Amino acid sequence: MKRFLRLTIKEKLVLIATATSGISLFLAACIGYAYSRSDYRNELARELASNARFLAFNSVAALEFDTPEEAEEGLRALQAQPSVVGAAIFNPEGDLFATYSRIKAEDLDFETLPREAGAHFTGNQVLVVE
């Protein structure tokens, strides 16, 4: 504190202006990061919801004719999206009908997943229910 008091007015003004600019830049960077993260999450949820609607539309016949093999064949199209780890289709009664898993099937417990429509974020994972 004594050192600051010994500075000239000019030096104090330069120091205050520099500190103010530094703090402003830091806050702007934090806000930009927060916005980018939020926007990325929202865009990811929109993209996954679009894919889920597409798969739901293409799975209607498999559900109507009770052919889970055809539904699983449709789910295998998700291999083209490396960020998708797994997917499941449930019949109208809520029973598991067809699944797709990029990892070991034992690591994904589709039965315990939430069934409410929308995007659910947990840690670094996104669950989309359509």
C-alpha cells in the first residue's frame, strides 16, 4: 500500500486504467465462454432431438408389425454419428423394443433412463427422449 501511495498521479492513473481494462477483458472472456457452452449444449440437444424424431418416424412400421429386428436396423444408422453412444426404442406399453449400443450393452441400462420428453443433461452426457 505504501508503494502505491508513492506513485505519481500519472502512474496511478495508468495503473488503474490497466487494471480496469484487464478486469473487463477477463469478465468478457468469462461471459463469452459461458454463452458458447450454453449455445453448444442447446445446439447439440436440437440436433439429437431431430435425429430422435427421424428415428421415431422410421420406427413406426417396425412397432406396428412387431419386428424389433427392423427397428434395430434403423438404429444402426447412428453408427454414422460418433457422439451417439446408444439408443433405444420403447413400445407404447413402455417395454424395451429395440436397442443400439456403441459400447458394451451391459454398460447402458436403458430401463432406468428417464422417459420424460426433452433433453436431459447429466455431466458430459445428453439424453434425448422423443
